[in-house]
Amino acid sequence: MERIYKTMRNTGICNIVIGSVILAAGIAVGVMAIVSGAVLLKRKSEITF
């Protein structure tokens, strides 16, 4: 039984770590998208097709 609890604990820790990494990556990508969009809006008058 103790082996099962250790496996469950390790799996839980792994899930928390993976979730934190995904959350941080999502926030970073979101910030980069907002900054990129702001730069495009700022230089809208310079863009010609």
C-alpha cells in the first residue's frame, strides 16, 4: 500500500509542476502577443501594401 501512496504523491507533484510550467508559458505568450499587437497599432501609419 505504501508504494501506491508514493506513486500517487509523485504523480501529483509532477502534475502540479507541469501545470505551473504551462501556466507560466501561457502568461508569457499572452504578454508577448499584447506587446506585438501594441507595436503594430503604434506603427499602423507606417505600414503600406
